[in-house]
Amino acid sequence: KNFAIWRASSSLNASQRSIERFLPASRHWRGNGLCVPQCGWPSVLPYRQSSLLTVRASPRHYATQRTATATKRGRFLFTNTTGGRVLWTSVRLAAWSVLPVAVVLLGASVYDPTGGYSNPVCKGVRLRDKRLLAFTEYGDSKSEKVVLVFHDIGSSRLELESLGLSQTAEAKGLRIIAIDRPGCGLSDVKAGRTLNDWSQDITDLTDLLNIKKFSINGYGTGGLHALACAAAFSSQQDTRLHKVAVVSSPAPPSSPDQQTTTTPSAATPTSSNPAMYNQITRFCARYLPLMFDFEARLLRIVVFQFPGYYLDATLRQLELRCPSDAALLASLSSTPAMAEIFMKNTKEGLFTAQGMRSDLQILHSMEQTDWASLTTSITKNMPHQSIHVWHGAEDILVPVADAKQLQKVLEPASIGHFIQDKGHMSTLQHQFDAILSSVAQ
């Protein structure tokens, strides 16, 4: 029915008789369950009496058959041997484990959770490379006693307000300037930012504001940036920097086994195995810096979309590890107005996620040689007892032993203030008046 002409070939014997099929180009012939389109002249096919009539397909069909055969063989090896079943199960489990993580990381990298959020109005200056450096002023704007405030990681220029310290700053009669680091709050991002870059930004800021003399108060990761400014200004014989206070600051490890800087951030989870955590973060800082970007973006989504959950989770962690910080956070979050200011400061710190990423990379890239160079420059050039080290004995993020080691290596330029029964945040909150007095004398 489906063919036009059948012609037996006389060149083959009876047992291997061949036929030649001529079909129209638009027709199909179905043989052995295969539907083969016919185009042009058909092929000469062997016919065996013991089998059904077969049709020679195109090269494309043969390639498909070879692929199908290889697939069947591979499936047989995977499903009918013990090693194959174990391997196949492992591959499937790995795929299903990696897929959700990949989706979350991809979503965190492209999703912007800040819709509808407006930044508070603040001041700012344009630096020599045209970047905006934002800041907020407290106290007497005409006072010659100036204190620059450097915030912690995942925070912003609103940090003093979030801890209820703005009134204390106003009452001291000082000119207090709280600055957003690049990528935090309203300050523009600077790609590949380093500690030396931040020192240059402070030099430009003080020049543009015509500040003759100033001191620095650095809290948390801001303490590391304050020490970098102390080293840079003192090495350049710039006498405008008067004194420096570092509060709950990162420090070189007191034990050689740690081999890296401890993590001073309430936004960064602590680990039951600090040595392993430090090794992982050190590896990421050197070879996988994008992991810090993913961490910052994931935290950014939680802070902007689930602020209540973020506060509750942080409070539960502090209740288990540091009662003094937990009591402080509970008192701040008990009032809706203070809770709103606290979350506004956190949102400002994570508004672009680039600032936290840069801080994490700078922090975890610090080697022992970097700390040695930094502290040597300070002890050589800074005046005696011009560096005040403030630290709480209950700090769970930076052990007090590390802070004591930092104060020791900075001698004779340093003086230590170690507060009993206080943690990472509560040290700044309860000792802020004394901290300002120590650097404003």
C-alpha cells in the first residue's frame, strides 16, 4: 500500500535477497516500530527470511540509536551493579542538595529587598575621586574638639542613635561626626577597598571640613579602621590625630593556634569550633571572596524582609551566650520607636551589601604579618597612652584575652580598660561617656 515500486536485486542470492524501495518524498514508512521519513532515493536493504523487513535510516537516526544504546548500557551499569547504584544515588543526592543552595545564592545576588525604603537625610562630601562620603553630626558643630566615630560591621552612621547614645553625644559639648564607610549607608561603593584607602578617605574628609585636630572612636570593625588611621597619620607625621579609642575591636589572636583575626560582628554567626571557622573564612577571603558577598546579600534579605525574625534570632543567641548584651537588646527592642531606629541602622549598614562584604574581606585577610606591621607603626610613632583599648570581659565575638594581647603589643602607646560583666555592645553603651572623655582631653 505504502510503496510505489518494489524491485528485487539480482546481484544477491536468495537467502540475502535485497529490495529497493522507492517512496515519495512526503511519505513515511513504518517498519519494526520506527517511523522513518523518506527523502529522495531510498537505500538498498538486505532482507533475511528469519526477520521482519527493516529499513535503513538516515545517519541522524543511527546517531540517535547509538546514543540510546549507550544510555541503556549506562543505565544498566548504574541500576544493576552495587557500585553503580551507590554512585547514582550519591549523584542524585548531591544534585538535590546543591540545587536549593544554588537557587538561594542566585536569588540573593539578583533580588533587591530594599523596595520602598528611603534613606534618612544626612550630610556628605565629595572626595577627590568624586565618591560621596556620608556622615551625621552630633553635639556642637562649632566646637574645636572633634571626635570621628567609626561604626561596626553591618552598621552605619546611625549606630549611636540605635544604641540610645545620641543624647550623651549632644551633652558632651563635642563635635561628633559619625561616618559611613564606602558601601554602607549613603556612602558610595569603592571596589577593592583596603585599610589604606579608608585612611586616605579620612584625610580628604578632614581637609574638606577644615578640621585642625581630632580624635577617633572605633567600635567593632571600626576599631580596626581606627588603628589603620593611627598608623597612617603617625607615619606621615600628621599631628592632627590626637587620640584613638578602640571599643570591642578585632585583635590579633592571643594563641598561635588561631592563625587569624577573631570575628567582631553581631551579624556574623559564632561557631562552636572557632579554629575551623577561622580557617574557612580565611580560605574564602583569599580564594572565594564572592562567598562574603553571598553572605551579606542573604543577611540583607532577612533584615529587610523579616526584621522581626532577625531581632528575635539575635536576641535568642545573645541570651545563651552573653546576658549583658541580651539585656541591652531586649531593652532597645521593647520600645517600638527604639526598635525601629535599631533596625533602620542595620538596614542602612546593609543597604548595598558591598560595605559588609569589603569589611569581611579586610577582616579575614589580616595575617600575623599585617598585624605586626600595623602595631609596629603605631608604637613607633604615636605618643604614649594615646591608644585606649576598651573591651568587655563577656565579649563572645572577640575574646578579652585577644584584646589584652592587642593592648600589650601596642605598649607604650596604649592603655587598657577592661570592663567586667559587659559584652560586645554593652561595653560601648555603658561606657560611652567615659570613652568620649578619654579621647577628648
